Amino acid sequence: MSGRIGALVAVAALAGLALGSPAAAQTAPTPTENAAPTADNAVLLTIFFKHDQSRPLNELNAQLEKQGYYKAFPPPGTEVVSWYVMMGIGQVVTLRFPASRLREVNRILENTAWGSYRTEFYPTYDYKAVGMAAHEKAGQ
């Protein structure tokens, strides 16, 4: 639980940086349905959906359907970077979206996925360009 809180605090800090001021991190951002992720505001969120292995899959799927999971997830305007089944765990999904939409994505999962899945969240940011530039610079 403390890992999840720490991860959410980290994303809140990233959201504050993306919005441009320390004070912005202290206020609740308003979800923006039409916002597009950019280099300045995008976060990646990897979500582990751990199956409740005490129940059969058809029962879990029926609960997800009843709770509206399949209709709500992934939310419109989020980019699905990857979506895998990890045998023995469940599903692992990575989304890219503006940091200001973090609360919205979290609420969708709380309302539609919980019960069938236990969730773990791992917020990150795209470091590829920075890492590759450092690698190329080191090779010169």
C-alpha cells in the first residue's frame, strides 16, 4: 500500500511540474477529455491487473462486464502502449496520457476493475530520447 501511495505522490509531483508551478501540484487537476499527451505533459502508467485466483475466469469476466469495465477501459483519449497477459499474474497494461488525467484513469479502475482484479500502478515517463542522446554523446 505504501508503494502505491508513493507512486501516486510521484505522479502528482510530475503533474505539478507539467503544469509549471509548485502550487499547481497542490490543487486537484481538472480532467481534460480532449487533451493529447505531449513531451511536456505525458506520463506512462503501467498497471498490473492481478486476477483473483480464488474465482473462475468466467465469473471474473461476468463481474467486469457488470461493472462496466470493458466499456470504460481504456478511457478514450489514452494511448495503449502495450497490453499483455502475464501467466500466473493477470494482465499488464501500459497507457500514455496527459498527467492531468491521472485521477480520471484511477477512478475508472476503482469503479470497474476492483473485485475481479487487485491493481498495482507504476507511473513513469519517457526517457528514451534523453538516454539515447547520452549514449550517442558518450560514443563521440
